[in-house]
Amino acid sequence: MGRAHHIILAWILLSIGIAKPSIAAPHDRFYWLTEINKASAVMIVERGIVPKPLGAKIFDAITKVDAAGAQPGAARSGDYLKVEQDLMAAGGPDISRLHSGRSRQDIGSTTQRLITREDFLTAFDKLNSMREAMLALAAQAPDAIIPAYTWGVQAQPITLGASSPSEGLSYAGQALPIIPPLALKATLTSPAGPLSNLKAMRDQTLSQLDDLYRGSANPAQKAYLDSLIASQDQVRNIRQDLLNSLTAIKDNSIASQITAAVALIQMNVTPVIAIHIPFGGDNHSDQDLQAEVTQHVSGAQGIQAVMDALGMLGLTDRVTFATLNVFGRNLNGIAKVMSRSGRDHYGNHSVMVMIGKNVTPGVIGGVMKGASGAYVASDIDSATGTAMPGGDIPAAQTHVAAARTLGAALGIPDADMSNDFVASAGGKIVRTALSM
């Protein structure tokens, strides 16, 4: 899949490279001075500043100077005073009446605005050409996964801490790679080959844009640019501090996963990041349930570390934390549990934790003794979130209800979420779990 991505991106870049903008090459200052002079000639006649015969003489001189400048190899001065001399040479001293009712300072600022406007139009035309090339590619491969198509945020999740492929994530039916923190660090902090080339291209483009708009802007425009960003170096260093934070990663531990996850969140790289926090794991054999106890303590500390890291960076209200278990473990009813020597797989209950701006603190649902005496998940009353036999969310649909409730906490509209579930999935959003 990675190779396919490279092919797609190369095709896009090729298409952009050969796309021809519809706007002609930018005009020079001589052209704009001539256009301003033509407009002024019309204005001074219409306003009665000069008689029509003199206006016609002035316009004739402008036309002659313009034609002379259009000749191959001819000088095309952008200096107003030089152009005025050429006009008087072509039509006599009365041509200076063209300057009635205007100032040279106004001409300079107007010329600069016209040049800047044309530069912007040329840039936007090239962007439109790029857009057309990308739309053409999208039409040919509507089901292809294109990185960063959602405002620079890829749609695919990133898995940082999966300990095996079975813990990995998939998107659109395709398994996604597992990227341990050390691998992420190596990729982002010491890029080589094409990544280095892309960085150089970025710096070159930023320099060109900076030279263009700072070098030709008037004082007010420069002040506005300065209010947005102080320097080229500041542009280049955006998010560099986040990459530097990754250098602290020394292993693939929970702490390193948290460091990597928070950096990715700040970079807006992906909407979903998965880390691995053990809470007992596959403890078929666990004397005195010691591993389970130890990992529950460290797991709770891991969750707290995530929330602390988000809080320090002011991200608490932008990120929702959730855990997910596909099944639980026996709580009672088998010998090894009663002797505290381990637990087996048990699909009749599981636990999910959600923390976020739109989540109300509390406990939703619970367990009850089943017909055999073993603890199982209870039905849930969707109105109150209470564990209740006969509740309108049957125990078999509580997983789906948890997923729907998480989606609602993330702000996903019900109409959009409904497409992600089969018609018979059931489950309901538990509104009391939400603070929205």
C-alpha cells in the first residue's frame, strides 16, 4: 500500500508540473504605468480638466510610447519620470497636463497593488490547475486512500503500541501498519532521501514567497505580513519543537507511546491514535492475580499520564480518550478464578473508559449474576445509564451502544454514524453519559 501511495503522489506532482495556467506571464511596471496613464487621459477629459483636442494628443503620445516599448529589445522603464520624459518627447510639453489631478505617490502605490494582485491571481490559477489535476486523478481512482485529504489530517488512524498484528487497526478494509514510538522517532527526527528533498523544496518555496511578498509589498502590507509571522525561520520551525520532543523517546514503553501520541495530536496528523496500556492482558495463568493487580495500577497511572500531558498543553478539551476491550475475563464461576490463579476469555461482559470534554463523569451499566451464577453484563436503561434487567439496551447490544455513545461524544451526527452500523446492530446512545 505504501508503494501505491508513492505512485499516486508522483502522478499528482507530474500532473501539477505539466498543468498550464490560463493567466499570461505577469506584466511589468511599464505596462501598468501605461494603463494608468490611459485611464488618467480619459479622466481629465471627462472631468473637463483639459480640452478634448489636448486629451486626444495626450492619448496619442501614450499610444506611441507604448508601441515603442513593445518593440523587440526596447527599454521598458518602470520609472514614472522616465516615462513622462518619453511622453513629452512624443507629444510636446503640453503632455505634462496628463499629470493634472493625480500624484506620483498614488501612482507608485497603485502600481504595486496591481502587481501584487496579478501575482495572487497567478498563484491562485496555478492552485486551480493543481486542483483540476487532483480531481482528474480522484475520478480515475475514487476508492483510493489518499493521505492528508482532510485539511491536512489523514483519515487513517495510527497505531503506536500494538504488541501484535491482532491489535492493529484497519481502514476501509485494509490493515494499517503498526508504528512503534522508536520507529516514529526514526522516521520524523532523522529523515533521509525523499524526505530531505521535500524539506529542501519546502524551504525554497517559503523563501521565494517571502522574497516576493516582503520585497515588493508596501509598508502597510509588510506590517500585516509581520503581524502574521516574524520570519522565514519561524515558518520553517513551526512544529519543529514537536519533532524535538520525540528525541526523548528511548523505547516503546507506555511513557514513550504517550510522548509520541501527544506530539502527533499537536501536529494534527490523524484523528485517531491507538496506544497499548495493559490491564492484566491474557492472564490464563496469573498466580494470585498479581500481574493483573500490578497492571491495573500501572494502567490507571498510564491513563493519568495521558490526561496530564494533554492538560499541560491545553489539549484536554480537544481530545477524547477511550479504552476498548473486545471481551472481558471471567469474574467468577471457574476454578482458576476462585483460586486466584488466572482468568479465561469471557465474552459476556467488558469494560470501556471514556474521558473528554463531552463526557459526563459516572458509571454506565454494570454486571449482574446470570442463570449459571457467573457475572455477565446487564441490560442498560438508555435514559439513565443504569444497569437494569429488561433495559432498552440488551446486554448483547451494549458494545454497539458504547460505540454510538463515543461517536456522539466526538460530535459525529447520528445520520453520519448510522452508515457505520449494519441495520440489525441495535444499541442506542446513552445521553446521560454525555455533557453536550
